Amino acid sequence: MTTIIAVVSLLFFVAAGVHIALALGVIAVGLLTFNFNIPVVLVAQMAWDSVDKYALVCIPFFIFAGNLMSRGNLALVILELVGTIIRYFRGGIALALAMSSVFFAAVNGSSVACAVALGPAAVKLMPKEGYPPRFAASLVAVCGTLGLMIPPSLTFILIGSIVGLPITDLFIAGIVPGLFEAFLLGLTTLIVSRLKGYGHVGERPDWKGFGQRLPGAAGALMMPVLIIGTIYMGWFTPTEVSALAAIYAVILVTVVYRTANLSAVWETARESVLQTVMIYGVLLGSGLLTAVLTRLGLSAELTAMLKEAQVSPFEFLLAVNLLLLVIGMFLDGVSMIVLLAPILFPMAHAVGVDLIHFAVIMTALVEVATLTPPVGLNLFVMSRITKMPLHSIVKGVLPFYGMRVVALLVINAFPALSLVLLK
């Protein structure tokens, strides 16, 4: 009964517009103090323990590096580099945008940050190349979701810190599914462009222009190599490489490209701290609520029920996918993870689902949530950047939902896609 009251109260707070971090904290503290009569000092200690983790130190550094690369307007540099050789066929520039999203996904680890980085450049360039503004905005919204799957994914950092999985393994597990999603995104982009007749067609690939732009873009192109390569080779931990990426980003935008001064770096650091505080606030509330659920024995009871009912991995994954697709309509990705990961991962383990694979599945579901109204964050971001109505962005995204469904089905059905680089 207590659990039902807590869930109903949480839904009420969320529907009333209360920030998820505050709603989680209020409910958790209320349950801990009144149901278990726990001293306030101990409650504070439990909250602190939820964020006092070495792995979480990388969050502000990755956010800062991604924001700085966005402020430095490096999206246009990468987009024009790729576009010089593939703009000669219809849909080439749109494909260049999809390919550029892989680069920014491997820099910032956030779907919103990826959309913000690519949005202004795409809105500026693509209409000149014969693409409708709505298509450009919608494509950026979809491209941004790759930032959740391709390392350094903040989603994997949160999942790893909450359920105790190695973040390095999660990063490596996301590489192949992320590239597979990028392939499907590129294929869908070409199909839509050709069916709708979007984009101008050049005469031939501009290899000379590519050669001229490549040296200037080399510094930016090295950022994903720095992050993914060093982690995969085992040279640095995610926390260590996050600090290195932040330093490298400062050097790029202030010395190499000179697209930002020290004042801009300071302002970016300030914005990054505010974004980090928001995430840490959700983690604090989640840590307390997880402690409540543990004391109530909810997770243990659900796990026992699954074992008694002899639920198969297929049935469990089907139920989880359907549940999270619905919940994703009303909660952002961070809230979904911190609320559901402590409950779902023990259940997944109980039915025999590999936890690394399950983390990739959950991340893919969060990707879909960022594109699903009424709370799809990427939709709101692109609506704000382009000044276009939200329903117009949603209509433009519709052709890409089929691609998302295919990717989700393949990731669920083939665990090897997530685990191949870990063997």
C-alpha cells in the first residue's frame, strides 16, 4: 500500500509540473522519516552516498567538453568537410549531417547537446542546399539521439553508477549498436530525400575541396579518437579521459580554431555546472527513493514473482519495451533511468538477460523517448532553435520512427550486437 501511495504521489507531482528531482526527494524523505523513523542525519548521509561516486566525476567534464565544442561552432566545419565529397548525389548534404552526428555523439554524450551542436549549422546550411527547414530540424532531432548510445554516453554513466556495472564495458557495448543506428539513420535519410526530391545535386565529388578542408578539421576529428580510442585500448578510465577531453576542447576552441575566448570558456563552464547540478539533483532523489524501495523489499518481491511465474527473457523484454515506450512519453531519459534502473536490472538478471545487453536496450528506449511527444526533449530543443511549432517538428520526425523501431527490434533480438567487442 505504501508503495502505491508513493507512486501515485510521484505521478501527481510530475503532472503538476514539479521538477523530478524535487518530487523524488520529497517522497523519499517523507517515506524514510515517517515509515522507518530514520534520523535526518542518516537520510542526508544516504543522499550523499548516491552521488559520492568516482564514476560520476566524468559527467561535468564531458558536458563541458561537449558544450565547448558546440559553442565553437565546429559542427559547420565537420558538415562542410563531409559534404564536399557526398553532395554530388541527392540527399548528400542530409547524409553528411547524419554522419557528422556520429562525431558529435562521440564528443558530448547527450542527445540534447548533440542536437544543440548540430541545429544552428544545419538550419543555416541545409535550406540553401534545397532542403525544407522542417526536414532539417527533424533530421537534427533524430541525429541527436545517437549521443545517448555512442560513448561517452551520459546514459551509460548513469546506469553504470546506479546498478554497479563497469562504465568502460558499457561504453564499448554501445559502439556497434550506435554505428548500426547511424547506418539506419543514413539509409532512411537518403530514402526520404530521394522520395521527396530534397536537396541539390552537384556534378561530382569535390576531392580538392576535401583535401583543403581536412587539415583544418583534423583537430576536431581527433576528439572522438581521443575519447573512444583511449578507453577501448584501456589507457584511461572514463573519468580520466573526460578531464583530458575537457582540456583538449579548451585548446581547440581557443588556440586552434579561435572560435571562443576565455570569457566564452568561463560562461560555458558555468552553464555546464548548472546542467551537472540538475543531473546530480535527480541522482540525489533517486538514491533516497532506491533506499526506500530496498527497505520495502519491492525489488526482491518483484524478482521472486518473476521466478515463480517462470517468465522467459523474451516475455520480460517485451513487457519492458512496451512499458518504457509508454513511460517515455511522460518522463525524460534521466528520470526514466534513475527511477526504473534499480528495479528493472535485478529483474533482468533474475530471468537470465545479460545486464550489459539490457543496459543497451534501455538506452535505445531512452533514445525513442527523446523523440516522443509530449515530453520529447529533442523536439522541444529543435522547436526552440528553429522557432517552428512543435507539431511541425513531430510531423517531420514521423518517417524516422520506423528506423527507430527497426533498430530497437534488432538490438533486442541480437545480444551479440552489444557484446561483440567485449569478447
